[in-house]
Amino acid sequence: MSNLELEQLREKVDAVNLQILSLINERASVIQDIGKLKEKQGVDRYDPLRERHMLNLLKDNNDGPLEQKTVDHIFKEIFKSALNMQEEDTRKALLVSRKKKAEDTVITINGEQVGAGDPSFIFGPCAVESQEQVSKVAEAIGAKGLKMIRGGAYKPRTSPYDFQGLGLDGLKMLKKAADQYNLAVVSEIVTPGHLEAALDYVDVVQVGARNMQNFELLKAVGSINKPVLLKRGMSATIEEFINAAEYIIASGNENIILCERGIRTYEKATRNTLDISAVPILKQETHLPVFVDVTHSTGRRDLLLPAAKAAIAIGADGVMAEVHPDPAVALSDAQQQMDLGQFDEYYDALMKFMKQYELKI
Ligand code: PEP
Ligand code: MN
């Protein structure tokens, strides 16, 4: 074969490639139209019978030289890419998505701009246990000029025999302590039925990991006018997490803080596995502030500081950690809460780290 002949054949291949490219793009745009139509009709996009029909039609018309299994393989990839494209379109359309709203959502809580650049902090005990306990923690938080305190009054415990929380009485104690030191109250609500009464005492409603896909609760907190701190389910993918937030925003509440709190993996050295890369992914995919709960993700006091540093360095808008005046006698999560002295050291070290690396504040 002469060089000229080879050149001509190659040119032909290039031309065919361009034809194929133009045809698969034409196909993709028809598929997009079908997707829109199906969405309007509320029909599922994936239709295996239709796919079988298309493959049969190709088989009946395949004159070679490509083998049928090669043709099947190529076309299955084309079918898959169209489906992926439709999923990408759906993601773009989500109200929580960055594509829908480019600017960061900034939530003002007790005068603090959460998500505006400087990291925010939520500290407080795992559970509200007594007035004295929460007041001591509130005092320590207030002394640092911080704006929020956390504490669970409705505790979703693994065992029904474990401390279940003080309920509304606990919220009243937390609110009293918070008012004394000018703090906003962050507390978990586990059922829509508790919401109305709780709102007199709670400024930020937490939806816990175990309730991330409690869709009725998500709709209920979507219809209030207070911010929601939504924690990632312990076995939830990032996509499921984003969709849970979508439930809240779709019901009318845009003030959502996403909180990565570790996921369940085979690793036993930590209580959960902190999925640190979820932070930049959530920041890219959504316009919502993203926090990291270093306490429940690591379950280890010795890892609270390095995990918080990592969270801030990777771009988290805030950190949550548990503080208790006497963790040894705490009614829940005794191994992982900081005492007040450790809290001082922790906060000082974190501030020093942030200054050292010019990570805002
Ligand atoms: C909590 O923050 O009090 C809590 C129970 O955490 P999670 O829902 O992440 O387990
Ligand atoms: Mn806890």
C-alpha cells in the first residue's frame, strides 16, 4: 500500500469518525427530548424493553463486518451514556444544586453569617442532662464569643434501654442556658409531631443521621422558617444526601446546613469513617453551607483536632464537636466528648492552626 493510499484511507476514517460524532450527538439530543417528555408524563426513564427492541433491530440489520456482540457492546455504551446524560440534567435541575444557583447560600444565625467564608462552630453536649450541665457548657462557649450551642433532648439511641433524652424539658433547659450567654440553640427533632412545640426553644433544627431519609420529617422541617442542620445518613451516598436536602428545599426552606458525620465502613479504628472528600463535593454540587461533625465521625477524642483541621483546610464552613463538663459520667457518648479544659485547648489550637495557614478568621 502506498503512503498516498494510506493517507486517503486515514482521511476517510477521520471523516467517518466525524459523521459518527455528529450522529451520536443528534441521537443524544433526541434522547433529551424524550427525557423531557417522559418527565412530564412522570414515566421512568430507563426502559429495558425498549432497549431490547433497539438491540434486536440492530441485529436484524447488521451486515458486518462487525460481530454482533461488538455491535451490542458499542450500542449499550451509547444507550448508557444517554441515560447518564439525563441523570446529569436531573441533577442540574435540583434546587439545591450549584448549577441552579451559583452563589453560596449564607444563613444568618444569631448574627453570625454561616457559609460566608469564616468557619462557624457548634459545640455542646451530646445530650442535655441537667440545667447545671448545659449552663456550664454554655458559659464556656459564650466566653469564646461563639454564637451557637448544641444539645440533644430527643436522643435517637441504638438501644431502647439507653437514655432517651429529657424531651421538651431538656429543650427548656438548653434555651435557658443559651439565653444567658446569648447563644442560638441547635437541637435534634426526630418526629414532625415534636416540631411545633420545639420551635419555641430551638433556633436550628437538627435532622439526625438516622432520620436523613425520614421524608415526612424532611417535608415538615421544609415548611418551617428556621434553619435546618441536616446530617448525612450513616449509609447514605452523597447523591442520597443531596436528595434529602432537596426534600427540605422543595418544601420551601432554603436555609439548610449539610453536615458530614462519617459513614459506616469496614474500618473499626474509628466509630465511623469521616468522608472528608464529601465536603468539596457537596460544595461543588450544592450552594449550601457544609459542616463536619468531628465527634460522631471519629468517635475518638484524640482525633477531634486533626479532623477539624482537615475539615477547615478542605473548605468546610463549620465544625461541630461535643463538649461536656464531665464526660466520664455523660449519659451518652462518654468516650468522645471533650471536657471544658480540653475544649479550651482544642479551640485555641484550632484558632492557631487557622491563623498559621491563613484559613480565614
Ligand atoms: C447528634 O449529633 O447528636 C447525633 C446523634 O449525631 P448523628 O445523628 O450524626 O449520629
Ligand atoms: Mn453524641
